Amino acid sequence: MDNHDVTVHCWGTRGSIPSPGPKTVRYGGNTTCLEVSVGEQRLIFDAGSGIRLLGQGIAERGPNAIPIFLTHFHWDHIQGFPFFAPLYDAEDRIRVIGPKQNGIDVQNLFAGQMGPIYFPVPFSFVAAEMEFEHLNEGEYGVGDATLRVMRVRHPSFVIGYRIEVAGKVICFIPDNELEGTMYGELEPGFDRRIVDFVGDADLLIHDAMYTGEEYPDRVGWGHSTFEQALQLAIAGGVRRVLFSHHDPTRTDHDLDAIIAKMREESARAGSDLVVDGAQEGVDYKLESRP
């Protein structure tokens, strides 16, 4: 791979709970996990059930130095972590970076997840060299990449990532209620800040859990509609949008129909935005800018 090629791979695109089966094969049934790679550098975002398959491939190529960036600690974003194979390899080094929650640090949040009430293998059995860091605001440098974060509208302290690497920009915001009005201190200026945050991105991966018809019954649940995510992408001058955090009841056929409708809406708006749904197992390669 050329050192300047950026590849984005979705290992999990589903929200709330895994939904395997014949009707979700193409868009995927695993919960959220994203990999961004440039040459030999790999960045992992969220640790939903999709991280299990990613870990199997990484373990075969070890020893590894692996950074995992978390948006938050709701179950569908961390449930795959105990099944991440490099955890149990003493030659691997894993750094977990995420937002502190109500004064509870990242290490204790994960140790609690692997407590005997919830999981049979205790956290003390982890063999890899582990580091834990907090990132609630500002930016973070890792290798050749710069990550900027923004707190978004979702219950608990949740962040989105703007990843700048090799001249490309990827924005990953899997949980965000774009039209929410119940998030207190986030409200003043939020709409302008989120447009600026995704501005001019090569790729935006954004929460689109609901249709416009479904949303009125789900206000305050912390998620956006396809229409809202589309408008954000257009307003921010994004080049390509991937709708993600798919509702677990949504079939491949359902998603095809909705995405086709969103492409029509984008065209009517006069936008040249590329509109897709995030698909598990697909490599999205970002072309060099002119």
C-alpha cells in the first residue's frame, strides 16, 4: 500500500444490538467498529462486536501497537472489547483513549465490564501491555494523524472524531441527535459547530438510525435521521457520506430503498455529494485530492 493511501474499513455498522441473519448480510449485523489505515499505521474507533473479527486478523500479524479510540461507553460500542484477541497476547501493546464518564476513568469502566457479574474472564487475565488515556475535548496526535474531538448530542458524555491524515479528512460521528434540544450546555451554537467540525471532509460517517417518519416517536433517544445527516453533509461541503448506526430491525432491502431516496434528495439539492450506507467488510479508499 502506498504510504499516502487512506483506507477506511467498517467492521461493524449496526446500532444498539447485533442483528445477524440473511436480511442484514450486505450492510452487516455487527455493532460499531471502524478501522482507518495509512500504510502500516492503524487507528481503531469503537469496540462494538465488529472488533472481534478485526482482532483475529491483527493477532495473526503481531506483535502489535494498537490505539483504540472510543466515542463513549454504551454497550453497543464496547461489547466486543473482551473478545479482542490482542488483549491476551503479551507481545501486544494496546492504548485505549476515550472520554471520562462522570468522573469514572477509562480503565475502571473496562475493568467493570469484565467483572464476574458480566463476564467470566477477569480483567486481570489481560496479557497485553495496556495504557488508558482520557480525551474529552481538544485534539490528539498519533503517528502521522491528528484527531480533533467534539462533544455531540447523545446521552452520557459522547464525542465525535475528525481524523486528519495524509491530506485526507474523515469524520466519525456514530451517535448524535442533530435536532436534539434537550442536551443543556451543548445547545448554544451547536448547529454551527457541528457544520464546521465536518466541514470539507472527504468522508463523513454519521448516525442515521431513523427515518423522518420514525423520529417523532424517538425524540431524545440520541440519534439522527437520514434526512438530517444528509443535510449536515451538504451544509459542510462533505465529499462522501456513509449513513451508519443502522437500526437493528432495518434489512438490506430497507436500507437500499432509503439510500436511493436520499440520493434523489441530494441531486434535487444540486449537490454532487456521494451518498451511501456504511457496509460491513467494505474498504473505502480515499483518493488523493487534486
